[in-house]
Amino acid sequence: MKRYNTADLRKLQIINLCDGSCLGYATDFEFEADHDAGRLLALVIGGSSGFFGIGKQDDLIIPWRMIECIGEDTILVRMNPNEYTSCVCPRKPPRKRIR
């Protein structure tokens, strides 16, 4: 089992396997800490702050159970798009790239 630190996890792009969308990068983490051990509960992708606070989006919280695998350059998660578009402030759909 490979060990990761939070600095390493912040550098990995998070991809949703259900629709292939790039959700972003982890900006924060939720931990459960005991006196003898701790464990990671969730990854947090910070919502955009908007212009002077107008149009702010909520953070997207990805529970550990939804993480399928952590690779060298990506974290693969399996989330139904309805699970993260039902936030108070829905996330914008990813922009189409012109090639």
C-alpha cells in the first residue's frame, strides 16, 4: 500500500469515472483523528469565490468511499453527476476545448 501526504494529493487531478469530467484538485481534506491513529474521510474541492463574493459556489466534498483509485497523476472517483449538481450553488459544466 502506497502512502501519500496531503501535499502530494493536492497535485493530483480528480476525474469522475461516471461522466469523464474533471472535477478539479483537492484543496482541503476531512480527517478523523483518534489518539493512536487517523484516517482520511473525504477530499474537498474548493468552490470558486466569484467576483467580490457574487456567484460563489459551494465546496464539493468527495467521501472516501467514492474514490476508486489514486494513480500517479489522477484520483479517479465514481460520483453520479446528480450528487454534485444538487449542491446549493450548482457547479458549472466543464468548458469544451477547441482543438
